[in-house]
Amino acid sequence: MAFYRSHVLVCGGTPCLLGGCRGVKDALVAEIERQGLTDEIKVVETGCLGPCDRGPVLVVYPEGITYVRVKVEDVPAIVAEHLLKGRVVERLVYRDEAGERLVSYAQSTYYGPQKRVVLRNCGVIDPESIEEYIARDGYAALAKALTAMTPAAVVEEIKASGLRGRGGAAFPTGLKWSFTAKAQADQKYIVCNADEGEPGTFKDRLILEGDPHSVLEGMIIAGYAVGATRGFIYIRGEYRQSIARMAKAIARAREMGLLGRNILGTGFSFEVEIREGAGAYICGDETALIESIEGNRGEPRVKPPFPGVHGLWGRPTVVNNVETLANVAPIIDHGAAWFRSMGTENSPGTKVFTMTGDINNEGLIEVEMGIPLRQIIYEIGGGIPGGRGFKMAQTGGTSGGCLPTSFLDLPMDYDTLAQHGAALGSGALLVMDDTHCIVDIIKCFQKFFAHESCGRCTPCREGTVRLYEMIGEISEGRGTREHLRVLEELGRVMTVAPLCGLGQTAAVPLLSCLKHFREEIETHVLEGRCPTGVCKMGKAPVVA
Amino acid sequence: MKSLEELARIREEAKRQLELREGTGGPRIVIGMGTCGIAAGARETLMAVLDELGKRNLNNVTVTQTGCVGLCEQEPLMEVILPGRPKVTYGRVDANRARQIVASHVVNGNIIGDWVIARE
């Protein structure tokens, strides 16, 4: 076995890919070869390392030095100085706010309060190497489930762990599995929902890119638990990297006998196929997703019956989110009690968030459930650029509620946020500073929903368009008190009347803004001016 | 893969490859790779160390480099730090000496006194 004295990890997550990490990696490999270091230094393309706004990111082991914003032109310096002569290239080193060099990226406050369960391998292993996944105890949970546990025991373990759906709806995963396990059918299915459509959410993408086997292992265990022998991964078509990595993971797992017929010689068989979505937001709804896999137009079904008993081609089907499935193997491995030791009573475990907007450290993080919003934004996120004031944070993507300053100390878990009219949702965290106008923001949300409504049911098809029209009128200075009344009334109707989650959440951000930022909206309507002065109304009143 | 034993075997093999990224707490070898060191043949020294470690399957050893420490006439310099023990610096370490230091000091804990130029 060749001994490499140094491993250079190149972040191959999509944000870094867009930043040009492929070019950096190619340049690195070429330069290492030119310097004759090929036999000593191993270059590994890995999953997302986290600080996405500072990409492309490189980590050099064994020192654990993290380089950020590396350009192709910087590569010869890194190779000649660091890899050849052992001198760190100071100007590219990842530093904290105080300018201190972070010797190891694990020391950073950015990583400090984080707890990595789902992202345990992300940025540590080569996602295209099944061996590296296995080295980090990958497929040990599958082996344990297949050889030492009955299917019912697996379902019970997941139930006992309190794991809830990480796609946003927070339904208890074990309970979902038990419905399908109990159902009698000639064929059952496992579907992985990777149609991550919520604006600002990209965690599933980075999990699939960084550690595809963790999701695959979760699916196979789920199949064993409920008695399913076939699985589908429905990935958004735009996620080219996720699709490529998952396809490779499936092929490698099949080659090694961890997928396919007679897995690990236990007699259990399971097959997985990838299905690509075409970019419709509605297909993130589990029943619309099922329709899409069947080859039909992506529109939601009337529930009940739920997919657990009547899903894909009318057969019992478990539909789980990527992050939910990535939690399965660690739970089987370490037990439900271990999982419950993290997070809160009713929301155990961790949550992966993608931080975007007016925040210093944009990127991917994983923290225990129940951590206050303030700690995420100011400690891990490094605060708001330019020291500007916090205005609001939207959790859960565009369908999530907006939280004002008074909510900064709220623990981030499913129930607490639900009580306050917000949702933890999929894990998007959009931070906005005090230079944004609330009417502008709402208009932007409503435009999105009016565009994405599938048109199947009337409350959503009509409601999303009317909401957008009315907020548009307010933004043009034509708003009246009546607008506010109707917005609120229609918004409330929309939380219950539509068929699926899209329509039911289309007014959630609007309603939370009407509640928390009423004064600012009323100033637009009654005084004809914008308190922040950024929307086209301007700070001075419009003379009618 | 048809059995648990096979999975365990692959895991053990792959684990060794990854140890470098996880900080093993094992022995550390530091080689002086300033211009002076390289001119004196530090690259050959380094290659010999890596080759010797590979042959002996010593995956818990970390090999790093450092710049010029000021003792240019003693290059190539090689430091060996065993866990919980003070740092030992060897001078004029050519490929041959490097292999012997790995065998004697790193593996068996016997310092080769004749070549030592500094101890902590």
C-alpha cells in the first residue's frame, strides 16, 4: 500500500464547483506532477466543507490547514511553498474574524458549536470512494440490521429515536415506516425525495454530493424494515453533480454486493434507481413526486389515502427526505438513546441548515436541534456584514415564516417554531438586515408561489395570484385598509383549503410578516412611504 | 461482497488510508525542506522515509516538512517525535540514515546517538 505523506482535500460541492474548484484541482494535480510529488501527495475531491462563500476551499492534511478562495494562479505557490517546502501560504489561510489563523478548520467557531451526524463524512472522505465510506464505519449499520435485527426491531429503533422527517413536515419517521410495514402488498417501495425545491435550501444537494452512500445505506435499511425490495431516488434534474455521484455510488455498492440480490449473503435483495425531476417546485410534494415517477403530470393527489399504504403504482410506499435517510444508519449503529441525547425532547438529533443572505459565513452547517437562532447567526454565521442591524430571518425556505428580532433567542426546533407561526422546515436560513423593505420581500415571495402553483386546486391557483396582485398594488402606493383585511383573510383560508403543502404554506410568510411587521406595512398603505426607503415608494410620502 | 467478514476486512484496509486526515496521535517525523535542505538531498531523504513507512505498514506515522531552521550545514535535518517523548533532531540524514532511523528509533524507540545533533 502506498504511503502518502499528505492528503489535499479539494471541496467539490456545487458552490465550490461554481467558484472554479475543478480548475484548481486540475492545476493542483498538474503542478504536483511537475514538481515530482505525485507519489507523496494524494489529491482528493470531497464533498462540501462548509464555508461556501469562501470557495474554492482546500484542506491540507496532516497539518489541517484550510485555504480559502484559492484560484488557479495560487496553485503553484501552494505546491512549491507548502507541499514542497512545508511553509504555509499565509495569505490564503482561513482566518477567523480576529485575523487568527485557524490551524485546523475544526478549531474555527464556524465548526465549533456544530455537531456532525448527517455531515459526518462530508468534506472528510472522497464521495466517489465506497472504500472511504466503509472506512468510516459505512454499511456497518446495514450489516447489523440485516444480521442481528428483525425488520420490526429496525422500525422500533427508528420509532424510539424520535427521528422526524427532515424535509420540512417533521412527521415521525418510525411511524411512517410502521404504516408501510403493516400494509399487505405484493410490492412495496422506498422513495428518496431529493427534489429539494425550497429556495435557499441546498443541504440535500450537498449531502448527496458529499456522502451519497449514507443516503443509499438509509434506503436499503428502510427497505429491509418495511419489506420493500425496490427504491427510487427522485433528484432534481439541475443537480447534475448529485445525480452523477449517486449513480456512481449505486454502481459501486452493486459491484460490492451491498445492493442488488442477496445483500451480504443474507438473502435480502434491494434495487435502487434514480429518477430525475424537471424543476417543478410542486414535485417536492410526496404525492406529486409519485405521480412524476409514474410518468404523469406532477400534481398532488388527494390525501388520504397516504403513500404509506397507497403510493407508487398504488403500492405501499415510504417517501423520506435525503437528510432523514442519512440519519438512519447512525441511529441503527449507535442506538436510539444516543440519538435522543442530542437535540430536544420532541425534536431529537441534529439539523442541517444552509445559511444565506446577509450573513458573513454563508454555507452549510449542522447543529443540535434547539440551538438558539442568535447563536447560529452571530456565532456560527459570524454575524451580519458591515455590522448592520438584524431585521428578520426566514426559516424553512420561501414557505417558512419570518422571524423578527424578538425571536432571536428562540430554540430552533420543530414545535417551538410551529407554536410561533414559523416552521423549521427544510433547513433554509435566510437572514436579512435592516436595509430591506418588507413589502418588497413579501412581493418576492408571492411572485414565487403564483409562478409555482400547479393549478390543480382552486384555492391555491387563484389565491396565490390574488395575493401577488394585492401586494403589488400596495407596493405601487394603491394599497388601502381593505387590502390588508383581505390579505389576512385570504391568507388564513389558504392555510387550510388547498390540497397540498404548496398551497397551504403559500401564505405563511405573508401572515407572519403581517403579524410581526404590521407597522411597516401600514406605513406603506396609510402614509404612502417606505420607512427603510429602499422600495420604489421612497422615504418621502407619495403625493396622490 | 458476500459476508460480514469481507466488509470488516475492507473497512480495516481503508481505515489505514484515512488515518492521516484524522490526527493519529502517533509518531511524527519532520524533515527540513528549506532550499538548503533540498539542495543537501532532503527530497531523497523524504522519499526514503515514505518508502520505509509504506513497506512497514506504519500508517499512524505523520510525516511533515518544515523550512530552514538555521543549521544549514547539518541538512538534511530530520526530527522524530514519539508520543509523550521529547523531540530528537538528527543531522546529515541521507536516504540510508533515514531508513535506519525509521527502523531503530520510530519502530523500536532506540535513538541513534551518533547522528543526533539536538535534543529537547
